[in-house]
Amino acid sequence: MRNFLLNNVLPFWMKHAIDYDCGGLYNMIDREGGVYGTDKNVWFAGRTLYTYSLAYTELDKNEEYLKIAENMYNFLPKCELDESGRLPFIASRDGRALVVDNAYYSETFAAIGCAEYYIATGKRDAWKNAEKYFDIAYRLYKEDLARLPSVNPPVPETKALGPSMIMLSVAQVLRKVEHARYDAIAKECADEILVHFIEDKGLLENVGLNGEFINAPNGREINPGHSLEAAWFLMSEGVYQNNDNYKQKAKEIIDISMKLGYRDGGIIAFCDCDGNPPTQLEWDMKIWWPQCEAIIANLLCYNVFGEDKYLRDFKALRDWCFERYLDTEHGEWFGYMHYDGTRANTLKGNFSKGPFHLPRMLYLVDKLERGENIW
């Protein structure tokens, strides 16, 4: 895994996708590495900053990694909407906001990127920016959790799984620098994830404001990739805190998520916890990132509990993915497969796919196979 990461995946993005003139990462990358669009998802400035800073610190003191990280770090301020520090979702090539949404994922990924850049370089301004972006995201996250129905008469409000799982993972990165504050926030977010877990249903994408099950399509929705990603975040938190409840609940989430989502070798995109037809047209596609999260989750669960079935599932997923997603001619992975494992297209990058899920999986699997803890 380490060899593939260092000699295939990281070089692919280094060679084809770094915009050294304007800064940031080209997202639209075809099979051979050609750029087919120049607008940029700001998530990936932070994600790429994270990936190459981490690679420099943990894997290889390659100065080119730091050059890429510095490029991403300097691009982020160009994208800020105003003095508040808020970031858009999509920016033009030179950083002008094109799409601004209500989410705060651009800030969360900027936070982990700046934190890892600080660890790699020791630059204090990088840590200050990590805290700045985290504070923006955390404030908005707390406001989301506390929001009230906005219509009269009120209709049932929901809260989503995504923000809690992302905030947990961000806190887990930032506590590498500062323990006390981010340990507490990680625990808060881990507890919030469990609000979404209903043992006979699974880890639900949306629940009521008090965690109640909503018997409607959005309330029955499960994204198995999200569930497995949240599970390994939760299990790693259980290991870090020596919290057996987190570890056990994470194991149960892995079990039910694999039961619902593992079909004919890979993980499907969406399902309904009660077996109703999913509403998403792409529900049965096998997309690269859920496979990455399932691989991590199963190997971590094997390391923690020692049960052979998790090792078998890890190996089966790993082998299935490398057989189908790997591009032996041009490098990296394809991203989108039909249910039967045939390619839906040949792109290597878009507003969702870039140097994050795959390199993170390769890095973590290498650590786990060496018997090391994730955090």
C-alpha cells in the first residue's frame, strides 16, 4: 500500500493537477491526466494540503510535497469570501467564489490541511488558520444542531449524520496539536453520531432533532460508505479514549452496514434500511470512496477485535477494488463503477474525486498492517 501511494497515487496528482500559476488543485482530470475544466472545489485545497503535508511528515521528506502543500495553503486565503474567513464551495481558477452554499465542509478541510501543514513546517500562522477555520465550522455545526422548525405550522426537522462525523474527524486531527479542547469536542461528536444509530435499522443519514426515527425516504436513507467511515472514526475514538462502548457500537455499525451495503464484491452507494426502493438514481453504483472507507473499517475492526471475518472482508474488498479501479496504464484509480463492476466512466478527478479518500486509505492500511494505531 505504501509503495502504491508513494510511487503511483501521489505522483499522479503532482504531475497533472497542481496549478502553480494561480494556486490550488485542478479537479477535472481525465484518464490520462488532462485538465478538462478549471473551476475548483475549495474542499480540495484543504484536502490536498492535508494529504501532502501528512505525506511529508509521516512517509517521505520529499520537498516537492511541501511545495504542493504551500501552494494549497496560499490558495485558501484567495478564496475567502470576506474578513469572516468563510470559504465557498466552488471557486474560479484564480479563487473567486462561484458557488456558495450553507455547508461548512470547505472550512473543515481547510482546518485539517492547515493543522497538518503546521505539523510539517512549524509555521505558527498555519496553526492559527487551522483554529480559525475550525472555529467557523464548529460554530455553524452547533447552530445546525440547535435549529428550530422554520415554518408555521412546524414540520418535523431533521439533522444529518455528515456534519457530526466530519467534525469528529477534524477534531481528531487538530488534537495532534492541542489535546484538551479537541478531545472534548471529539467525544461530543462521537456521542452525536450514536444518536443516528438504531440497532435494527443501521446508521441513518437523517434523524429527528432528538434522534427519533423518521419513517420517510430521507429518514430510512443509509449511505453505507458514510456509515462505514463514521464507524472507523468512532472505533478509533474508542481506542484512543479506551471507551469500550464506542468500539462495540462501531463494530455493530460495521456489521449492519456491510449487511446492507456489501453486494457482489463491492459497496453500493445508497439503500433504504427497510428494503424500500432507494430514491437516488445512482443507488446501486459502486463508487470508489465507499470502498476505501469499508477497507479501513474492516481492517481496523480486525485489529481491535481479532475476528477473522473482518480480515476476510478487508482482503476481499481490497482485491476486488484493485482488480477493477486500478488503471494499470495511466495510474491512480477510476472512480465510478456500475453494480456489476464495469466502469461507468474513465475520469480520475471531479468535484468529488481527488487526492483524499484513496491516499488516506492507503496510508491508514499501511499503518494498520504494521500494527500501529490510527491516531
